[in-house]
Amino acid sequence: MSGRPESAFVSVIIPTHNRAWSLGAAVDSVLVQKDCAFELIVVDDGSTDGTTDLLRSYGDRISVLRQDNRGVSAARNTGLAHASGNLIAFLDSDDRWLPEKLCRQTAFFERRPEALICQTQELWIRNGVRVNPGKRHQKPSGMIFEPSLHLCLVSPSAVMMRRALFEVVGPFDETLPACEDYDLWLRVSCRFPVFLVDESLVVRHGGHPDQLSKAPGLDRFRIAALVKCIEAEPLTPRQRSAAMAVLSDKCRIYAEGCRKRGRRDEASFYLALPHRFHFDNPSSQG
């Protein structure tokens, strides 16, 4: 660990649950980071596989926190509560970093003292095969709230944030079993620009069976995040209009799925949901 100023000290947080098969590669990819002062906190969220023995093998090179299984949001928040860095970086336990990832982002923050959050590009691996992200997954830089409404354009493994950001927007929502990152990035991006360090410095793995993004019914949690955002965040008129349009679209699609499965009451609820907001704040329309 190197001699960057104290302001560039990074707390790296890896949440994990029963991923001994991939966790070692993630931890190793942090420990070989170049030219950056950091601490590594691994939060074991109630694992019952070989995670404990794996983490013990690293000795005092990492900090390990253990808790009962409460989900990825609670695990990340536990790491945040114990972090000492002024900068925060997350790494999912099935991903890994290239060795320059942290130094590139800390250098960005040194150049841009006004910035609160940035992310890098990624290399995508699906079922062991390199794939190219589709056009709709291309990461913009700056005020990304409106494109982020349609799908999550910020990756937890690629992001770095100043700790002060969480004092404004709050931590991960522990009531959401999935799409917790979509929820947080909406709360961030409606207020602040999310900058892009345009280098592929994260290897993101997908296709394995325990991915949260493969769980059924994810739009229900995206809808919950949108409702929270519309109700509680300081949206501009344009942002609110865009959020309402996406909410209406997602509710319609989800309701159609409910109808096809015979869940008529649930379908009716989601079809009616967007109408709750049409007259809540007339002055913000436009």
C-alpha cells in the first residue's frame, strides 16, 4: 500500500454469501492493486460453505465482518459502518478488478475535487465467454438520471464514491431484496453527476445460477424504487415527468405478466399505481 495522501485512502467493501468458489479471485484482485492506499473489508453475510476457511487464510491482510444472512444491502451497509476511508469502493464477490482500477479512480478524484462519484468501464464475461455490452448498456457520464430510469447503468463493482455522498443520499435500502443498486443510483443521479473513467478496469462475471439479476419478478422492486424516488427525492419537473413515464411503462408491463398468470388483483393494483402521483404535485408538471 502506497504513499498517496490521506484524502485518497479507499475502503474497499466486498459483500459475500456462499461464494467461496469466486471470492478468492475477487479478494486477490484487490490485494494486487497498484499505487493506492486502501483497506479491504469483507462482509460474510451468513455463509455456510467454505467462506470462513478461505477468509481465514488471508490473515491480517483483510478485515472480516460476519453477520447473519440479511442480504447484500445489509452487508454493504455493515461494511460502510466500519469503513475508515474517505473514498468507498464496492466489489461483488463474483467479479474482479484489474490492477490499476483503484489508482485510476483516486487520480480522477484528485483531478476533480468537486466530483462525488465515478465508475469505470467493464469487461463482461457470460458463462466463461467474453461478450460485448449492448448499445443500451453503454455508460454515459454526467447527469445520467433519465437514462438510468430504464435500466441500471451503474455497476457496484465499477463505482467509487466519496464517503460524504452517503451523508446526503443515505445507505442501501435493506428492505429491497434485489434492485437495491438501481434504487441507490436513482437517489444519487437525480442530484449529482456520475462521471465515467473511460477504461475497462472491472471483469464482470455473469451467467451463474445465484445471480440476483436472474431472480424472477425484478420489475416489482424497480417499481418500488421508482415510487420511492418520485415520493421522496428532490426531482426537477423534467426528472419527475421522466420518472412518471417509466413508472407507468413498468407498471403496465408487470401488470400484463400478472394477468397472464391469473393474478388479477395484483394486476389491477399495478395498473392503478401510477395514477396516485398524477395530481400529487401539479406545480412540478411540465
